Amino acid sequence: MGTTHLKKTRGTAEILPDTPGEIMSNIDVTHVGSLPRTQKVVDFIFAREKGEDYDEAAFDAAMAAAVSETVRKQVDAGVTVVSDGETSKISYATYVKDRYTGFSGDSPRNAPADLKLYPGFLKRIAESGGTPQYARPMCTGEVRSKGQGELVKDIRHLKGAMSEHGAQHGFMNAASPGVISLFLQNDYYPTREAYLQALADVMKTEYETIVASGLKLQLDCPDLALSRHMLFTDLSDEEFLKIAAGHVEALNHALQNIDPANVRIHICWGNYEGPHVCDISMDKVFSTLMSARARYVLFETSNPRHAHEWTVFRDRRSEIPDDKVLVPGVVDTTTNFVEHPEVVAQRLDRFVGIVGADRVIAGSDCGFGTFAGYGAVDPEIAFAKLKALADGAAIAGERA
């Protein structure tokens, strides 16, 4: 049997049988998904969030225009696999409360354990407005879909913008069952496992709708790392890994009808500036991450607490399935430093040396607009960082 190679095309990677000839070494450029929103968009989102009256047609028009502009900026920056910037969503996880029944009231706030170790810093960021304000209701009833109308609009806006600005490849974010359970905690189902199963069952249609539209599906899964020091602080790492494995099992159930080649998964330790001294290591979550039914794996490597962990991928190379594409975060999303393209290239070089340029895509640590109206990075600087990302990817691709 011939060796299987992964041949790269712009924005895609497809499995091909062993063939003669050189495999392309072009390195594509993407990011985690969320991008800064305009004040007009933020005002509309918070009007809806607060239950205020607003013109739905004007809301939709504002979202369409904003998505068009954010796709244009991505293309201009050199991003080859674009998103809608999560423009219409209040956040990457809690948007589900607007699209599914069963959520009401408020969930308890759990500050990450590392911030609790430094109460002076926690107080400072709270008083400076450095924490986002948005509703996190509990699950208080049966979770059921309200229909795919909002999702269909998001897809239409993104695909229209891609056509308008010549972007050939795009992806759309969706919350994983695990991250929903992290931010919208259970007060209805008899067990966490039952809640995860219910979420997997209802999110399944959302996932399949995104893929059926021709877009890649990205599952945001900070629950596989962040929740260790945010929600499960009383457990040992080994006990937490069992929880995380259950989250992946629920996710894989929801993805059972989708080709993994159409799926991206993102793991992170929290998109905030902080000490991060309580983060679980990549080495410990590595096997869990690799078990997800997703070809593209997005993870942090610019975060100073995890920048050294590229060696985990090097040392455990034999455990990386041959069809996985690595999308390391090679620009940071919590500071306004604009990385030099050579720094980006050097970070990419490490992963190219592990799996080859045909299985590496340049990415960001996290999103630049994780929550509507909140972001540590100035909007103009966010796109400058994406430009540096593309420039660095070009350098790494040339010398691969």
C-alpha cells in the first residue's frame, strides 16, 4: 500500500494517495474566529441582549454590512481562510441562549484560579472594566432549538461577503457542548453527563448546517483546558481528564455524520492577560485533544505560559494522527504588540519541522473579539497583527 500524503491547496487540505511530484508548501493563514465589532453592531447586540426594542431588518442589514467589511479586512491582511468575525454573537458560547430554549436566570461567576491567587490584580482588572459584562443564564429547562434562522442569516452574510471580496475558503464558529456547560451551567438535567448529551443532540443540527453550506465548522473548546482552573479546581488533573474525555465523547457524538476533514477544533487556557500559573499542561491534555473528530487543531503557542509546549508536539509526533493539520497560534490576542513577521515565521518553522509545511496553517492564539464590545487589542492593531501573521507565514512557506 502506498504512503498517504496530505496535499495542501489554498484553505484546504485533502488526503491523496502517494503520487510523484512535489507537495505544495504554501502555508495558509487563518485565526480563531472572533474579530472586533463596530460600535453600531455592539449597540444592536446589546439592545437584543437587554430585551429592548430594535428594528430587526436594520439589525440584519448592519450585520451583513459589518461582515462584509470584516471579510474585506481579512482578505486585505492576507488571511486565506476567513470567518464572519462572529459579528452577530454576544460571545462564542453564550449566544446559544438566543437560539435554544431552556435557559434563564443567571449562572455563578467563577474567576479563574490563577487570578484568585493575585487578588490585587483581579481587583484592578475588575475596576478598570477589564471583564466583559453579559448574561450567563443557567440551564433551567429542556434545551430545544428555536430553529436555524439566525444561523442561516450568519451563513448567508459570510458567504455573500466571501463572494464579494474574493475569499475562497471560510469557516464558521459554533460552541461545543462542553463550553456551553462551562458558561451556562446545569440546573435542570439530573447529571452533567445528561446535560452534555442533551447539548450534543441539539447542537448536532447546527454543526451539520454549517458544513452543508460549504463552510468549515470550528468548535470552540476551551472547556478542555480553561475549565480545569475555572470550574474543576477541586479535582486532580487525572480526574479532570476524565471529565474532558466525556466532553470530547459528547462532541464526537454530535459530529458523527460529519467528515472530520470539515472540522476545526480550538483549545485554549483563557483569552485574558493574567499569570496563568494554574493552567493544565498541553502534555496532559494532548491525547484528549487528538481524539476529537476534527482534522484541524488550533492551539495557543504565543501565550508565554505555553510557548515552550511546541516540544510536546515534537516529542509526541508518533501520536499525531497522519490526517491532522496543526494550526498553532503564532500571534498573541491579549496584547497590542504587533509581532515581527520573522518571529511568526520562527514559531511556524518549529511545527513545519515536526509535520511538514503541508500540515501547518498559521493561526492566532484566540479570538480578537471574544465578547461583543470587549477586547484587549485595539481593532486596527488586531488587523495589523493578522497582516504580520500572513507575512510571517509567507516567510516560513518560502523556506520550508
